[in-house]
Amino acid sequence: MVVGTGYYVLKAYNPIFVLLFSGIVVLCGAFFLYGAEVPLPKNTPSQCVFLDVYKFLSATFAKTLRSWIDYYVCGWVCYIYEAYQCLSSKLAFVANAPLGKIKNKYLILSGTFVVGMMLKIVISSYAELILLLLASIYPVLISLGIHPITAVSVLSLITLDYGPKDGNSINMAKMVGGA
């Protein structure tokens, strides 16, 4: 199987599908040749070996999908930041016109906090949220004349563990009988 996989990878076949197919063949072959069981998720009854392989693959993909999305968002933010720095400066320039009329910088920071808390309800990962805020809102705050330390501290306050969807808040509500 290793030789066959190497052959097809070197022949410029799509390595993702070659490796996936070879893994499926190895799982099925181990079952038929040696009687090895396919590792299934907990409380899942064994059926046909092909359905068991499908259940194993779908459970594995579902478990690792969340980290793939994190990698995708981090890569996208880094790509946008490096390749399109002019995009951040254009966003800062466009946002500077209406927000520049506000003389009190604390109102801008308070509005940033409120917008960030609304985004926090929708974006589940704190790493994704802070990267998105640093790539989009941070240049706007800097162009408005807000000190960089102040801007970063407000953006980092958004990712602390408090709010309606945070795990500690939900657990505390369950402890006191509220949910």
C-alpha cells in the first residue's frame, strides 16, 4: 500500500485523495485480513465494515473541522494583512470621515467594545475574533489618533471570558438553577 501510494503521489495524482483512498483500503483490509475493528465513536453500534469506516471518517472530520476553520481564518487574516495593507489604510480612511467628527475618543472606544461584543456572540473562537479585530478595527482606531496600547487593550478586553455565550457564564447559571 505504501509503494502504491508513493507511486500515485509521484505520478502527480491529487495526494489528498490518494492518501484518503489508501487509508480506507488499509482500514478495510485490516478488518478483512486480521479481524481488526474499525475505531468507532462512543455508543455507536457496529454495522457493516464500510459503514463503520464511513462513521469513523465522518467523526474524525467533524472533530478536526474546528481546527481547520481556525487555521483558515488565521491564514486569511495574515494574507489580507500582508498582501492588502492598502485595504486596511483605505478602511481607516473611509471610517475616519464619520468617526473623526467625534471629539471624545472614549465614545469611539466604547462603541468599539459594543461592536466587538456583538461579534463575540457570532464568532465562537477568541483567536479568530482577535485576529479579525486586529486586522480591521485596529488600523481604524490608530488613524483616529488613539494610542496603540489603548486600542490593543480595548480589543483584548473583548476576548475575555464574559458575556451571554461564554462557558463560565452558562455553568454559573446552571449552578444557581437559572438555566
